[in-house]
Amino acid sequence: MHEPRTLRVTDPSVRGLEEVLTPDALAFVGELVREFSPRLDLLLEKRMVIHQSLRNGALPDFLDETSSIRVSEWKVGPIPADLRQRRVEITGPVDRKMVINALNSGADVYMADFEDSHSPTWMGTVQGQVNLRDAVDRTITYEGPDNREYKLGNKLATLMMRPRGLHLVEKHLLDGSRPVPASLFDYGLFIYHNAKKLISQGTGPYLYIPKLESHLEARLWNDIFDYSEDALRLPHASIRCSVLIETILAGFQMEEILYELRERITALNFGRWDYIFSLIKFLGHDARFVVPERPLLPMTTPFLKSCSVLLAQSCHRRGAYAIGGMAAQVPIKSDPRSQEAIDKVVADKKREASEGYEGAWVAHPGLVPVVKRVFDDTSPESAGGNKIVEVTREDLLRVPEPKISEQALRANVAISLQYLESWLEGVGCVSINNLMEDTATVEICRAQIWQWIYHSAKLLEGSTITRQSFRTTLHQEIAKVSTRAIQQAHETTNYKTAGELLDVLVTGDGFPEFMTLLAYDYL
């Protein structure tokens, strides 16, 4: 190893810090930062160049320079035994109770999330690493405010961990005067503390990689995995991963992403809300890509259906699994509408199974048996995953006409407000209207509002969406949620800050790249 980079912690007072930020663990993270930060900087610069070309009128396309990868025959490496059944995967943040409940949920996989469902407070992030270490050790317990005790059962979900995206930083750990990349921080600590133990238990260090925009970013991750195995003396290709396809740019490079990670990748997963958000982010200045309200964007929408089919086909051709999107419903026994929501989940998962998907995500343990049953009842032979459908560039860019109701605009404002208020309080996974919402929800809501204002879109009721009309709606919704908070004795002043943040996100001529980049300064 080279001389380790000296990293400085800016807030050493957080509980659990000395347990995970040990000198050796910090030295390993420092090595990753020294080795890979320069390449990461170049890739993020390359992102900006591509984004600018799209704003100047270019459209995404399949790459000419990688056509040989798409036409040649190759397969990904064999799937590890404990990832061969992935009918249902539960996802959620890394707080202690959630980790125990998710591992006990009966799901095949639990994705422990430092990304979209995690508000990256320093305390929550450090404690999340402690929680995962204790879960891997099988010593994790939790006592609730009601004195109820939580502990691990006998049959546990296979653990996977999702680090933050390549674009984010961890401001509480500095390399000189610079915050370290959050992805290397989350990943490095998890691998350092848990990789050997997981391998000794017959499983392995399994990652879910978010927010990729190109196969070159997948190559960076592959090299990070290679380097880590050498540095920590792990067996080659013991670090395995799945990749989320949640940007339209990655949608055009799925086979290339599989190829770059071919020794390690086990699945691609389709992240629908983030995918729509990325379409607006990259092409939203172009009036041809003004999208309708969220309820009019089901997975049967042409550009989403095309990507979904292409993902399943790409995976099956190369020997990887296709994992379907999130069922975000929170089942409530006493609510008569709960059965209707579950019926919708079943219909959506049947569609995925018919396209050849091996499984899908849920946000709540109550949906684990529901989704599992759908995939149990669909044999691979009866699924349509074997029919090859040609998916063209035009198919991936076919957006329906923009229909927008006043109710949908108001819902986007209300949900964004409630979520941002919660995120600023340190909670990144929130039940709103019986749906489990995370960062992706706000990203699509604010992207739609921004786009509708930018293009002076018309509501079905006849009026034009302007900055002023948005602000009127915003002030009405702040008044509503603030009144509700007072009635529920919810002591917070973050609705005002959430409103200011939402205004910045939707009223500028330019489009802020990520909500989390702006909001992180408030934590």
C-alpha cells in the first residue's frame, strides 16, 4: 500500500464514531480516495459535458463505439447461491429497528440504504454503519420506546448495501480541505468492517450501485472492487453487485454496464421515478419531452415499457437477473382502500413477471408475501422473457402528451414539502398518503413542476402554470401542513425551510442537478 492519505473528521463527537472510524478503517477509505478521486472528478466533468450537449439539442442514443459489445456473445459470471432467488427484495434506511425488521421480513434480499431513503446526517450515517456491522455479527438488538425488544430471527434476508451516488460528498470527513466522495466513504467502511466476516458466513459483500450514467462509471466501480480485494486480501470477484438503471443515459448502455462488471454483476433493477426524473433533467428544456402528471405515467407508458422490456432482455441474454421496481404501498389493515392498493401491486408485479423479471422491490414487510406469491406463481417458461422485441432509440424517447390537472400540481407541491421537511429533520423514508416515499419522489415532483413552469404548461382547468401560480399553491400548502403539525404537536419549523428549498428547486431557468446537493447544506 502507498502512504495512506490522512483524513480529518470534522465532528468527532458522534456516538459510534470510534467503533467504525478506526485508524485502519480511515486509512483504507483514504487509500480509496487517493486512488480513485482523480478519476471520479474526470467522470463527473464528463457528465457535465454530456448534460450540456443534451441541453443544446443532442438526444441520447446507443453508442457506436461499443456496438461490438452489444453484438458479441458473452455472459456475466455465475450468480452466488444466496442471490439465486430474488423474488422479493425489501429496501429501507439503516436505522437499527429497520435493519432488524427488514432482515426478519421473509424477503429474499434486504437492501440497506445509505442513498435515497437515508437522510445523510452525520449521526445517522455513522450509526448506520454500526448497525450493519452489528447485523453482520448477528449481535444487533433494539429496544423500542414501548420497551418492546427486537432481535434477529433464524431465517434472514441476504444483505446488500447501497452507498450514496458518485456525485455526492461526505462533508464530515475531509481530505485536506475537500470533503471525500460519499460513495467511497459508505462503501469503504462497509467493506472494511464486514467483507471478511460475510465471506466466512458463506455469503459476501454485496452492493447495489445507484445513479450510474455511463458504462465508464461502471468500469470505475469494477476497478474499485478489484483494488479493495487486493488491499484487503479478499478472494477475487468476491465483491458482487447489482446496478440500478435509473437514468435515461444508463438506459442506452445497459449491456455495456453488464459487460464492464461482468465478473461481479448479478442483476439490473429498473428505478422508475428516478428514470422519469432523469428524462426531465436531461431533456426537459425541449418542449417535445414535457411529461404529464405522475398518475398518467404507469409502467405501460411507451418509453417506460420499452426500457423495462430492454432491461429484461439485456439481462437474460447475458445471464443476469432482472429485478422490478418498487411497490411503495403501506398496507393498513383498518383501511378499506388497502385491498385496492394491494390489487394494483399484484397487477404491476404480474406485468413484470410476464416480461421475464425474476423479482421486485417492496418498501414494507406487509407486501413481502404478496409480491413473493406473484413471482412464485409465474414459471420462467410462462413468462414472456424469451420473446425478443427490438427496442429502438425512438421507443425509449416516446413521451405521452402532457395532461396536467390542478390536483396533480398541488399533490406534487404537498408531497415535496412533507418529504423535504422530514429529510431536513434527518428522516429519509416517509409514509405519505399510505405510500413510502424517498428522495426519488421529490426529484420527480420538483422536476415536473420546474418543467411545467419553464414551458408555461396549461392545466386541464385552463390556467397556465407560472412561478406566481406555483408560489400561491406553495403558500397554501405550507399553511395546511403547518396547521396539521401544530394540531399533532409536531414541533418543527422546517416547513418554511422546505418551502424555500422547493422554490429554489423549481423556479430557476437552470435545473439544479440533484435536490440532495442543495439540501445537504441544511443538515
